[in-house]
Amino acid sequence: MAYFKRESDHAFHPTQHVSGAWNADEQHIAPAIGLLTHVVEVDRDRRRDDGLVIARLSYDILGTLPMDRVETSVTVLRPGRTIELVEATLTHDGRPAVRMRAWLMREGDTANLAGSAFPKIPGPDQMPSWDPTTVWGGGFIATADVRRVHTDTGRASYWVRTPHDLVEGEAVSSLARAANLFDIANGMAARARPEDVAFPNVDLTAHLFTLPRGEWVGFDTTVSFGPTGLGLTSSVIHDLHGPVGTLNQILTVRP
């Protein structure tokens, strides 16, 4: 089973595995983030054959989505030979719900310079299995295979994978598959119980210095709540080879 079924070139229907953690009658935004990543890459490959890669994904979440048909569109905002800026929008019934901007960049050989000071986290085989449905409801969370070490309030390292395809019958890149899991970060190191405090994110931005590979996506996450109703979930993203980038989500904290 997949998260979405394609209905046309630009329309998709969510399956039961997309239902949300805050409200099961609404879509979890994580699969939408993966879907827009996939849509941008499909559009790129239709327009050009020089293999630009996505280096930044930035999403603004404009509203909730019912468990219903959605449509996508892609616009090139800044064309270029080696760098371009692309915008993708996901709409429901004509209303924009998620808007994403992606910087695409040409790859080059910098293997002799490669490295990062971000610390590695233990692999998934070194962390215990954890059932996220003990905290969160919804179809999407139920699809997540999680290995986690919860070190403190608002602090955890963990790995996530899913057996489900992003779009039924379609091959997707390792990045789109990983992006499908990025938004789960806000619920894996929570500072408060979701039945006591609502803390949804209104955006998500990922910066990547290498593309994630493999089925496992690792996170080293810190969650912070401020004194005036704002919060931040900040993560370093990993694959099995080590750190690949960073991920940040701004929160509205509502006791």
C-alpha cells in the first residue's frame, strides 16, 4: 500500500496511511512534503537532463488538509544553467495548503573536501524499537518503524523507516522517500504530551550537503519551547553513512 494514488498528471488521492496525528480526519503533512519533493523532481526530469540536485527544501504549511484529493503545480521562479529556484504548491479544492520552494544545484567533485563536524548517532541496530502509536494516533504514525533513544525532555536520537511507497506504482528518489519522513521529527522528542499541549509546526526547512541514501532516516533532535507561545524543533538528519543536513520546524505552542 502507498501513501498516495495518482489520479492524473497533477492530482493525487491520499490513502488511509496519510491520516494525521493531531486529527485522523485530516492529512498528516509528512506525506505531502514527500509528494511535493517527488513532483519537483519529476518536473525537473521532464525539463532537463543535467541532473541538478535539491539542496534546500522549504515548506510553508498554510492550512489543514482533509483526507481528500489534492492537486499539485510547479513553477520555475529562477531558471539557471547550474542553479535554479523552483516553487511547488499543493492545493485542495482550489485552496493552497502547502507551498514549497526548492533550490536545485549542479553537483561537482568535492570528495577531497568532504566532511562534517556534526556528531554521528548510533545506528538503528544499536537503538531499541519504540512504538510511536503509544503517543500519537493516525494512519501515518502507524506506518513508521522507529528505533529511538530518548535522552532528556525534548531531546532524542532516532531512526525511522516505512515499508510503504510514496506514490502507488511509481519509483521515487531516495530524497523524496526520506522527505516523506522529515515532518515526523516534531513528534519524536516532544517536550509535552500532545493531549496536554498542542505544538504543530507551521513550516519545515531542510538544508542538505549530501543526499540521504537508504531506507533509514536518522534524526538527532532538540525541541525548545519559548515563554511566549513559540517553539522550535531542530534536527540533524542522518543516513547510515553519517550526517547529511539539518532540519528546522517552527512551532505554535498552545496549552
